[in-house]
Amino acid sequence: MHVERLDHASITGHPVDPETARWLIQIDKKLADRLTAVGLVEKRDASTLAAFIDSYIAMRTDVKPRTRDLYEQTRRSLLEFFDADQDLTKITPGDADGWLLFLKEQGLAQNTIRRRCGRAKQFLKTAVRQKLIDENPFADLKSLVVGNPERFYFVSSDEAEQVIQACPDAEWRLIFALSRFGGLRCPSEHLALRWSDVNWEHGRILVTSPKTEHLPGGESRLVPMFPELRPHLEEAFEQAEPGSEFVINRYRDADKNLRTQLHRIIRRAGLKPWPKVFQNLRSTRETELAEQHPLQAVCQWIGNSQVVAQKHYLQVTSEHFERAASVPHKSAAESGAASARNARKRLASTEHSA
């Protein structure tokens, strides 16, 4: 089946489907050489690190352009430390440790380093599966992304209103509101949003999520049309050109850097731009919603898991401290005794009525 697909792709000039692309990554060198001999795939050159990574990236026709850019970024990081003609079989775990120190010396954030380590592990794991090397020298590097509370920032309602007032037009007000009050990922979910996805009658928005579409049921989710969000949707709808398909139109170009533009707007509002400017808008909204609704519902609206929410999104705010310091807390024994007294009173009342 995969060979037939490769043959069809070779004839038509179209890329192979994702399933066959993943299969190609897993096959060993012997089978790859046989496919190369009949012209169905390009020859693998596993003698050097640069050639192998280039071959890997070329085979990943199933990934999005953004993922390919991240692969290229990790490739550059590896080749800044290793020689391009580094023998793939001669890289040791000690060399991998040296590359990790090299990344740290560049002053990169912890999670940036971990993501690059994860992609390096991914590259060399494929080399192991293809039986080009016996073990993955990057296997022991930590790649799990961890939460960083120092990068959290809670964007208060007052600050949000200041930013909205400083926005240059209705579309920018909506971009900000979709992040702050709708919890959407920017820019991917904003740019995918169509007016046909907005259900005015039932107060719901169908959000298409390119980031999670590979997960079961992750291609889209329903988000309530929160009261804070609705006026900005209505304003943008009233100003939209007749027949407009997408909700956001003026800022769709790839060269539009929304993060940089939002920084300017925040400064215009008299505020200092906070870290992770768009993610902290989502984090703020999820923290707010978790105070009022069951966490499973909130995670469904925001589009993440409870584990991810706890680790990367939910914040402890100053209001939490103030509330805890001002409200007396009963011990478990006191709460239990009070519940028992209330139960006895209800029982006595029932018996008296009878």
C-alpha cells in the first residue's frame, strides 16, 4: 500500500500522505535503499549529522510549516556546535551534554532549551529506528516543558479595558478580546475563525484549532459567547464587508507580527508589556473561569487538559491571598460538627412537622 502511494506521488509530483511519510521514517536502511534503487525515494545519506537531519526534515511532508521552521531552528543550533560533517555514529552522550551547556550559555529560556532537546532526541530516535546508530546520544536530555510561575502575569479587567481603549480599530479590539475574554490562541485560532462559526442565537462560537487538530477530538471546540466578548464581536460584524468569510481580515498577512503590534498598543495604553503577552491573556481567562465553573468545562472551552492547565495556565493571584486572609477558615472537625448539628436540626424539624 505504501509503495503504491509512493509510486503515485512520484508520478503526480504530489507529496506523500502523512501515514506513508511516518512509515518512511521508521523503515530501515536496507528497505530505504531498495526504494531508492527504483526511484521512489531520495537516497539517504547517514554519514554526517547535517545530511541526516536534512533527510529527516525532507521526509516530514506531514508536518505544518511552523513545525518545519522549528526543525530548521534546532538543526541550526546543532550545527553551531557540531561540525556539519560530524559522523552520526560518533556522537556520544557526552557530546550531547556539551551541546546542552552550549545552549545554556546562549542565555536561552529553560523551556526553549528543553524543546530543542526534544527535537534533537526526535531526530536521533529516527536514526535508531532506521538502524543507523545503536543508541540515541540525546536520550537522557530533559525535554519536558515545565511551568514557569515567574513568567505568569494576571491581566486585570481594568488593564484589559485600558488596552481595548488604546486599540486602533474594531478588529484589533476583537483580536484582544478573543484572547482575553474568549481564551483563544493567537494568531492561529483567531485567523481560522469564520463568521459562519459564530452562533448568535445560542451564544456559542465554534473554534477551529490548528495546534490540536492532530489529537482525537482536538480539531475544534465550542466556546461560550461570554458577555465581555459579545460587544466586540457585534462591532466587528457590523463593520465587516458584505460577504466577508473570516472574522479577522486586515491582519491576516504572514508578515504581520501581532505580538509586536500588541506591545505598541499596550505602551500606548500607558502600561508595560507583560511576559508571553498572548499566552498570559489565555492564562488570565482560564484562571478567572476556574473560579466560577467546573475545571473540566473550563478546559474544554480553553482547549487544554486539566494537567496542562494546572502546570502552565492557572495562576495564584493577589486576590486569592487577600480573600484567604480575610475569611476565617474552620477546621475539618469544626466543619464536621456543624454539619452534624444542622442534620439533627433538620431531622427534628421533620419529626415536629409530622
